[in-house]
Amino acid sequence: MPSATMTTRRAGQAPVRQARTPAPGLFLTLIAVCSAVTAANIYLAAPLLSLMADDFGSAPSAVAWIASVAQLGYAVGLLFFAPLGDSANRRRLVAGLTLVTTVALGASAAAPGATALAVAMFVASATTVIPQLLVPLVAERAPADRRARHVAAVIAGLFTGIVGARVLGGLAGQAFGWRWVFAGAALLTLVLGLATSLVLPSRRREGPLFAGLAALPSVLRHSPDLWRACLRQAGMFGAWSALWTALSLLLTGPAYGLSTATAGLFGLFGLTASAVAPLAGGFVDRFGAARVVRSAYLLAAVSVPLFWLGGHASAALFAAAIAIHAALVASHVANQTLALTATSTPATANTAYVVAGFAGGAAASALGGAAFSHFGWSGVCAVAGLWLVLGWGLTSVRR
């Protein structure tokens, strides 16, 4: 990547003005860290449900829906903002989204009740789509034989943020209160988001601004590989979301009786699985995405009965947490690499892929919360198993 400001012109595009950027390795690291911080915003509520319930005077299961609202907001934001990566100035777009996310997180910290918090979280999650604007840029600039490894580096940062939100969010929430967790997230988002926007290439593209959004149905219809990647990741992410959203309710409930901070430390088991991302990237580059996704689904299928046993046996719960995270990360690296290379419009294809994943996650998260209220932990495990069956079964027959 150029290290000095320069102007070039590509066919069919207006002049491209490159920002003064750091070395490629440092640039990739900055994007990965920014992805970690912004992705964490979507999952801040999960480890803090018990504290929020106490503050609002309700049962923990009565506020579990806030976690699914955040995921739904992210899916909506992806649908409208992520396709702009093919048509808008990424630098200005990232800066603008960063400012809106910061304000929404501040509003979350000051929310007087569950409804106001849900609205603020919806807005914050809808505008914290920065990682999915950066991944297509990384894939575009990576060497062809190392593309999956570069994508995996950003995904590793993204999942570190997701799991770190549970660990650090639980500890900070127990020590300072859940509102300060959101205030701290607002500050981190502002600093990292603006720093990243400053080193992005400033490019004006021709064509309608929302052309990518309008093209989504056609892109999906004409790319079986993209369609398959979307459904398989929706099934995998849905299984993970159902289990991970309800996990804090299990750990802080009668079965384990842990504090919010101690339950948050459970995320460290999932954090170790983030190391799978670079390995998965190497396997995708060497063996192809299909084989990696198949192995990930097998590992996830093994984790579901382990989670069920973990309702009373902590050792099984520890093993299941590592297995489901490893499966999710490996599947995501493979499926997203496939999605980014399946069409000539990577940002639009990436939008379809990530929206499908988070829509599946939001639906499973909401259903998992309801299943926990009515059927306990066994109901949550059943929802996770169902999502895996749907994700694989709907794509196992060639069209």
C-alpha cells in the first residue's frame, strides 16, 4: 500500500486520492483493532443483563431481548450501510458512522429504562458496521494466494472484540456499573474509528449511491456460492448466538450462582478459540473453503450435546465454549472469503453474507431467550441444534 499521498485514475472511476498510510502490517493491525472495538459494541449488553435487570427492577429473562435487538440493529445497518463500500467515500463514511455510534452509545449509558436502552442500542449497532466496510478493502488489496490469511487477521480482531466484550464488560460492569461500560465503549469507538478513517483511501466512485443495495437480489440469485455461504453462516451464527446470549442467564442463575464478573470471565475460554482464525485462513488458501466449512459444522455439532451436559457439569461447558468458538471462527473465515470472491462487487456480496448471518443470529438469540424462560437450558440447546440442521440441510442439495 502506498505510504505517500498520490492520485490515480481507474477505468470508470473518478480520481482516487490515497491517504498517507502506515506500513501494510501496521495498517492491517489498525483495522483489526478497530474491528475488535466496534464489534464489541454489539455484544456489550449480553454480560450485563443481570445488572440491567436489577437497575430497571425486572427479571433478567425480561431484558434478554435487548441482546437480540442489538443484533437485529446490526443486520439492518449492514443492509443499508455496508453496500456503500462499492460506491461511497470510505473515509468519510467511516468517520460519520463513528460519530453516530459514539452518540448512540452515550445515550445507552444514560437510558432511563429498558425501552430507551433498546432504541439506543439499535442505533449504535446499526451504525457500528465499520468492520464490514474494511474487510472488502483488505481482501481487495491482499495477494491472491494470501487473501484468506489477510481476511482472517481482521476476523480474529472482530471475534476478539466479541468475546472481549463479555470478559471485560462483565468485570467492568461489576466494578463500576453497566452504564460506565457503555460510556467507555463510546470513547474507544470515537478514538479508534476516527484514527482508522484518517488512513483509509479517499475515493469518489461513479454511479448511484445505493446501487449496491438495489443489486442485492440479483447478486444472490446469480451466485450459488454466495447463497450457500449466506445460509451456512446464518445457521452457524444462529447456533452460537442462542447459546452465548443465554449463557449469562445460566451462569448467574441457580445452576451455577456466579456473579456477573465471574460469569464474564467464562469468555476467556472462547477467546482462546480466536487463535483458530489464522489457521483457518491458511487451510482455506490451501484446501478450499468447502472443506473448512464442513469440518467447522462437525465441530459445532459435537459442541451442542456438550453444552447440554454443561447445564450441570462445568468441564463440559468449558470444552463446549472452546469448540463452538473454534467452529464459528473457522466457518466465518471460509464463508466470508468465499463471499468476497464470488462476485465482482465484493462490498455488496459481503453485505448479503453478513446480513444473512446476523439475521440468523438475531432470530436464534430471541428464540433462545424465550426457550430459556419456558424450557430452561435444554430448550436453548435445542434451538442451537435446530439452527445447525437448517443451515446445513438447506444448502446440502445442489441447486
